[in-house]
Amino acid sequence: MSEGKLLEMLMQWLPMIWLVIAVIFGVIEAATVQLMSIWFAIGAVAAMIASLLGAGVWVQFAVFLIVAIIVLAFTRPMVKKVLKVGHVHTNADSVIGRIGAITVDIPGPGEVGRVLVDGQDWSAISEDGSFIPKGERVLVKSIEGVKLVVEPMF
């Protein structure tokens, strides 16, 4: 088979290849809870259309990337607002800004002690890495994982 014939066959199959790529990205999108690949599915459809119109392979690939990036740039901020993607507030967030009492010393930077806040016992670390002795009153500044980040109330 000649090289020209092989290239001609490839060009005939390119619209189907782009369609398969679009379907794959669509399936990935359906399997995830966040919008992660819909932009690439739309880009693949645009590349398929370019292929049907006789565009070269490099033009098709450029159309795929450009359309995907443009759709991503224009829709992602809007989608994030609508879906409220980001920090998920929990009941644990309610302890931020509360005052607690150290029940087990916080020895120093990165080391964990214990604090009692609103009747609940929590692991705690010092915000500035300082030693905080048992009995000291502290202010809860934030939560890192399952540990409260606290600062002494001088």
C-alpha cells in the first residue's frame, strides 16, 4: 500500500476518531462529579467538524486545543459559581473563632496537644509554633485536617 493511499485512508477515518475521542471524554465526564473533561469533548467535536470540512491533521489538532481552551476559559468561572465548587463548610467550622482550654500541652512547632472547645475534645497545634501549657485559654483560628490551629489568649 502506498504512502498516499494510507494517508487518504487515515483522513477518511479522522472524523470517526474525533467522534470516539469526544465520546470517551463524555463518558469520563459522566463518571465524575465535577466538570473535568466536557471542554475536551466539545473540542473533539469541533475537530471532527474541521476534519469533515477537509482540514489537515495539524489544523484539526489546533482546533481541538483552541476550542477546548476557549470553552474552558469562558465557562469554568461560571460553572464554579453555579456548582459552588470549593471549600465545603461543615459543623466543625463552627468552632473557628471560639475560645477553648488546653487540656494537654502543645509542646512546640508542629507538635500536637489537646484542647476542649464547646465540650468537645480536639487535637490542636499552635498557630505560631509556640509552647502552650495545659489550662491556657486559646482562640481557634482554623482547622487543618482534624486538628485545630489555636493561638493563646494573653
